[in-house]
Amino acid sequence: MTLLDTHIGFIEALRSAGLSVSLAEGLDAIDAMRHIGWGDRDVVRTAYAATLVKKQTQRVTFDAIFDLYYPRLVGAGVAGEPASDGVRDNGAALGRFVDTLAEALGDAEGQGPRQRLQDLAVEAVGRFGAMPGRGPGLSSWSAYTALQRVSPEQLVAQLVAGLMARGMAEEDAVRLAGRRIGTFTALVEGDARRRIAEEKGPEHVANVVVRPTIDRLDFTAARRSDLEEMRREIYPLARRLASRLTKQQHARRRGALDFRRTVRASLSTGGVPLETHHKPKRPHRTELVILCDVSGSVANFAQFTLLLVFALREQFQKVRAFTFVDDVHEVTQHFTPGGDVVEVMEHLAASTAHAALWGRTNYGRAFTRFAEEHSDALGPKTSLLVLGDARSNYSDLALPVLRELTAAVRHSWWLNPEHARHWGTGDSAAAVYGEIVPMVECRNLTQLEEFVSAISMGTQPAR
């Protein structure tokens, strides 16, 4: 594979992972390499990042993909060679390796110790991460297996004891030990990905293993650290989206052509219509009612959707929000202007207890309760937005009730955080509900932004 092929594959992998890389930016990267050369890998990484990465949140994804296409090592490398005694993983060799690793972790600051730690990560995968004889299509390297052999819990205990012996407080030692073990874990995972990429190609690993950027990460797959990052992204996203919507609304203020006024004005120019006249356009802003499932992993998706919509509440005439599991609870009061994001999330999490009677998701019961207690929220100027995965534990779906609700409003949509290929499987009623309410796949912040933009402008969202 030539350098050009590697460059093109690298750019395509970045795009697939959610980084917006234009053709011009790819050419800029090549031009940068022409000036700096390919002799120093860290300099090459920096040049690529300077020309291709637009946000700091994209850097983790960029680095992971860069390491696949421009690896630090090829094959086992010197650090990955077996021990001189010829025994790769017996108890004595494992004990010596763990002691060496604990010593390196205790002195992991600076470029030299970090390089040593990186070499030990390569050695750990080479010695303990091999999984020979696996079936076709399965990887022969496992970071999990390598880490289990070196026993991270034991390493943490050794490292904490060593740091405390140097005079560090126990709480600080535990925190530092956890951070250094996390660094080593990431290095092991990176080397396992590198070896798998040599076997199956970097594009395979980039598609299967590398986590996408935060705006394209599935709500249901987000970890706690990802959720914190998403919270920080919500309000900047809302500001960008509100600015764009305002510009679009200004550009669309003119109504239809007023033929009579245009012809009348053309009389002064000999019948040539030099200036067109338009009818005034009646302003319209949507009243929005949101009904969202807050059970299980769907709760993260519902919370972020509510946060974004309420951050954009100026784009709507009125917004009311209700959460449910098998009962309905209104949460509109939590979204006060200038409210703290963390407090709002805590209030939404606490509202789950009010939205459940029996604790099992029941869409039919929730729709029925909403129709009985809050039907006054709906009207001919209202748009109804349902958020949830449509998994109702095989309970009654109350389809007639949902039809009545949708008949009472101007528009209705359903956002589903599950991939469309899972709709209608198991206890999913997405296919049935989708015949009543247009169902839209919404698994990440990018799809959520596109949907909110469409309904704010009064256009039909893509399904």
C-alpha cells in the first residue's frame, strides 16, 4: 500500500467516524507533509491534526484512527519479543513482568518513563493477549485477556502502597494510581487494535472498534464520561442551531408572489416587471408537546432531547414536556430560563419515580393516562413529539388512543433511539406505532440536531 493509499484510507475512516474532512483539507494535509517530511511520526500526527481536526472533542477519535493507519510499530516489535528463558506466560515470568510494570507505573511521568510504559503495553499484548486457534472472522488478539493476566487490581494495590511509601496521602495515591492504570489500559487497547489492524486491515478496525466522535455516538452506548461531554455540547449546539434557524426564517419571510401588485407596478416601466411584490407571510411558530419514555437506557436519549428542545424554546410558541414509564408526569416546570444543566438533569432523573406505578414500561397505559389527564395540552396548532424505543413489554398498545391523540394535533413525530433494523423485533411495537405516527431514527446528537432544525422550520424531517 502506497502512502497515497494510506492517506486516502485515513481520510475516509475519519469521515466515517464523524469528522467533517473536506477535499481541500485533505489536500492541505498533503501539502503540509511536503514541507515537513515523514521522518518524525509525532510531527506527522501534529500536522494532520492541525489541518483536519476542528474541535478538541474530536481529538480522541482522530488519535485512535491515526494509530491504525500510521502505527508506531509493525509486528511484535522489540518490546514484544518473548523472554530470554523461552517461557512466555508461566508464573515466574508473569510475576517478573508484573513487578516491572508496577515499577514503571510508579514512575510514569515524563517522556522516558512513558515510552517504557508503552513498550510494556506492547509486551503485555504479545505475551498474554494472543488467542491462537480462534475461528474464522474472530480476532487473534485481545486487550481484555492481556489485562486480566496482569491483574489490574493487584497493580493498583502495589502502586498505592509504593506511592504512600513516598509520603503521598492515601486519597491522592488512589487517584493517581487509577489514572496511571487507565493510561496503561489505553496503551494495551491501542496495541491490540494495531495488531488486529495488521491482520484484517485498518478500515475493519476503524469501522468496528474505534468510537465515533461525541456528536455521532449513540445515546444508548454512551458511558458516564460521554454523558458529561454531551451535556457540555448541548447548549453550544443549541446556540449554533438557533442562529441558523433565525437566519433561515429571515430569508423565508417573503410570502407568495402578489401578481396584481406586480403587474400594477410594471405600468410605470412600460409593462416590464422590474420589481416583484409579494404577499405578507403570516408568522407561524409551533406549539410543541413532548411525551418521553424515561425508563432504562432510553432515559439518556430523552433527557438530551428535552434539554436541546428547551434550549431552543424561543423557536417555539409554547413547549410542554411529560415523562412516563407506565404513568405520566409533567416536567415543564424544571426548564426555567438560565437553569443549570446539571440541576435540570438531576430533576429529570428524579422524575422517573413519578412516572412509574409498577416500574415496567407500558406505552398503552401511558398514552391512556395522558389522554385522560392532559388532553388539554393538544390542539390544532400543536405538534406532538414522542420519544422512546416503543418497547412495551408485550402490553396493550392502546392504538385507538394514540390515533385520537395524533388526530387532535397539527403534526406528530416519534423519535426512536434504536437502529431501524431492530424495529419490530422482540417486544418492539415500532412497526405498529409507525403506521400511526411517523417514526424517525435518532441515535446521536447529529441526528437530533437535524430533526429539531426541520421541525423548527416547519419542514418534514427525514425518516
